[in-house]
Amino acid sequence: MTVALSRRASDVRVIGLISLAHGSSHFFHLILPSMFPWLKDAFALSYAELGLLMSIFFVVSCLVQASSGFLVDHIGARPVLFAGVGLLAIAALTYSQSTGYPMLILGAVIAGCGNGIFHPVDYTLINHKVSAPNLPYAYSMHGVTGYLGWAAAPAFMVAIAQVSDWRIAFLSAAALEALILLVLWLYKYYLVDDLKERHEQTQVDTQDSHSSAQKTSPFAFLKLSAVWLCWVFFFFSMASTSSLQSFAPSALFSIYQTPLAVGSYFITLLALGSAVGVLFGGYLAAKLQAPERIVSSCLSLTILACLLLATGIISHSWLPVLFIGLGFGYGVVAPSRDLLVKNATPKGVAGRVYGIVYSGIDLGAAVGPFIFGFFMDSGLPKALFMGIAVFQLMVIPTVFKVSSSTTPKTV
């Protein structure tokens, strides 16, 4: 009993520290967009130039995420985590001292480098240091803090900018990230990544499978179809989510004459609904142990909600309900999605697999809004919700293919 309680306490500390870091990365997704009105006036920028800053951020993050997994497997997750958090603080500091567009671009590049390390680091530590019965709850809390980071950033940045200015807001974000880095450093013992043990697992797995390919090539995992199916899953999932976050207020204004301020409020409801959904999704994943059924059922409901929004006949009073429901459905999916990826990950190579798979998130975030921006510019706001429904529909077959081609593994 004492050992079990000690193990649970250790799991709680690890989950708490990793979730704190993950929440800060999502917080930094939105500190720059939150300041767009101030930056537009300060530097006479166009919306296209402001949007390009976010594309740069996510493209750099995608490239770093795809490669940082190899670094995690080479030097360990903890130093990479510290570097990523430190880079986010430096990025905010760079934003605060910007004298023109080139410095904003530099800040976006630094922020993308920092953001790109989190999923390979987080999931390597979670899968390696959290006991199997608590994994669904770890994925759940990890997801919740991400959504809360999204929800907190606009309120934090705008409130400070309104009472002072945008430079102070960015400096405050840098100070907040520095404080988080200090907390992680003080509790660094709980974030130790035993590379020797992970490498031994790789060798055992290689011997058990009688495969020389994995022993001779660190890229052997790229031949696994399940890895690329998971990448497709993340690409289309994030392409739909980021497009909804970017253009839903404008689309609702065009279709339902909903004021833009109210439409932005619906995005907050989407994030909060997702946070609640992730908590429930963690419980559901732990109890049912059927990730493919959970993901396909929830996505079917979110597809229906998007198609209803595209009809233009929904009552205004039902719009917030639909957005809460959409967020809840996205949230419930997350823990089961993470279990699917874990089951598709060979032993001992978690860092590089998560780096490749989760790079789909960043590329989807960069590509999705770019595609749907053309529909919005062409006066086709209903195509936003219809296209998002199509993207989600394309995800469902990958879930069953991943589930049928993998068996649970210990990482």
C-alpha cells in the first residue's frame, strides 16, 4: 500500500509539472495574436503581415517538432524541456523590444523553436514516468492545461495592454514563463529521463522482433504505417480546430449577423468546453479502453454540429450551446487519441515518434487557416463549417486503421 501511494504521489508531481509546461506553450500560441490590434497601429502593418507571423511560428514549430524527438532520445527530455521554456521567455522579451516587423519575425522564429519541443518531451516523460493505470488521467490533465492556456492568454495580454501598453504585456508574459522555468528547475528531480533504460528497451524490443533494421537505423520507425496514420490524424484535426478558432467569428457574422465580439466569446466557450471534455475523456478512456470507438463517436457528433452551423437556420440562442458541444467533443477525443499514438509507438523511441507525429499539429495549424482564408475572402463563410466537417470525417478511418495495426506497448 505504501509503495502504491508513493507511486501515485510521484505520478501526480510528474503530471503536474509537465501539464504546467504544456499550458505555458499553448499560452504562447496566442500572446502574439492577442496583441495584433496594438501591433497593427504601432508598426502600420496589414492583416496579411500579421497573419504571416503566425504562419512563420507554426512552420518553424513543425520543423523543430519533427526533429526535436531525435534530440530527446539522444540527450534526454529534461534539458530539452528547459531549453524550450527558456526560448519562449526569450521570444516574449524579443516581442517587447521590437522596433519593426523584422524583430517580430525574429520573435516568431524563436517562439516556434521553443514551442516545437513540447510534445516529444511531454509524451516521452508521461509514458516513461507515469504508471500505466494513470496514463489516461495524465493525458487528460495534459490536454486540459493546453486548453486553459489558450483561454488565459487573451485575457492576460489584453488586460495588461489596456492598463499599460503592449510592450509591458509581452514583458509580463516573459516574466511568467521565467517563473514557470524556475518551478520546473526546483522540481527537476521528478523530470529525470533515464536514457539508459529507454535504450535498453529499444535493444530488447529489437531482439524480440528479430529485426536488424531497428538496431542499425534510428529511422526504422518511419516505415511503420501507424506512425503516418497518426500524423494524418493530427494534421486534419488541428487544421479544422485552428480554422475554427481563426474564422468562426467572421463566419458567424456573415451567416447569422452575430457581432464579432460575441463570436469571439464563442471561441472562449469552445476552449472551456474542450477543457471539460478532456477531463471526462480521460475518465472515459480509462474505463472503456476503446479509443477508436470514443474518437469516432465524438467526431461524428462534432461533424453534425458543424453541418448544422453551415445551414444558417440555427437559432441564435443555440449557437453558444453548439460551440460548447463542439469544444466538449474535441476534448473528449484527446486522451483516447493520445492512447492510440502510444500504442503505435515502438519501445524506446518515444521521442522521435512523438516528434514526427505531433508535427502534424503545427503543419495543420499553418495550412488550415490558409486554405479557409480563401473561402472567407471569396464570400463563402458556410464553406468554413462544411470544410471543417470534411476534415473531421477524413480523420475517422485513420483511427480504425491505427487501432487494427497496433497492440499496446510499454514505452
